[in-house]
Amino acid sequence: MTTDPAITELDDFLARHGLVLAVRPTDTGLDDPDAIDILISDAAGDLRLTVFDEYGDSKTGDPRLLCVLCVREMGELADASGVDAWARAHGLPLSPAARSAYDRNSMVRTTLIDTFGDWPDSVSDLDWQLDAGVAQALRRQARQGR
């Protein structure tokens, strides 16, 4: 089976940095059923990033899909001009919980980029939303256990 270069890039990134990604119960207080926390661990410790998993990809526990969810959230943070825009992008009311999640995610994003450099942005928004291309291949492989 030929592996897509974008999938290889994800595998290489995770292996090169010794990253372990796992879903953890969210403790943000956000009133959003799609909000989940991903624990990002390496030899130096753990960081927790709240992501929004509208398609249920985290249920597979697949590290590549979890990595894509992290990349997507880091992109949302980079695109947002502040907590108001970030909350609006996620369909959240502006609340103390949203402010707290935004602040923590912003700090974690900075730490992740400072520590590991740019994360692989391997899946286009369109492929992710339409379950096409690389997104479809990742989801299929995650369901089949690779």
C-alpha cells in the first residue's frame, strides 16, 4: 500500500519528536459537546490543548487524527484576532470559560511551536469537511487500525 506523503509527514513529525497524543476528559467548562482535550506528551512533560472535534475523529484515538485536530486548533488561534473572534469561530458564547480556554490554548500553542517548530498542516479544510483526500485516508486507516 502506498502511503500519501502528507500521512508520512504526520508519522515522521510524531516519531521525530517522540510525541504521544491522547484524549482526556475536558475540564474547560465549555458548553460544547465537540470540545475535547488532547494531552500532548513528550519526554519533557505534558500539555493539554482543547480542540473541537465536530466529526468524532478523536473516538478512534488515532495519533495522526489527534495531531490534525491540534493543528486545526492552532490554526484557529493564529487566525483569530482575539478571544472574541476565536469564540465566534467555534460558535461559543463569550464567557469566562471561553476566555480561560482561549488563554490556555494560546499559551499551549506558543509552547508547542517554540518546542517543536511548525506542525504539519497536512489536511486542507475542504478535505477535512468533505471527508475527502488525506482526511478520508486517515479516517479509513484509523477505523481499520492502520
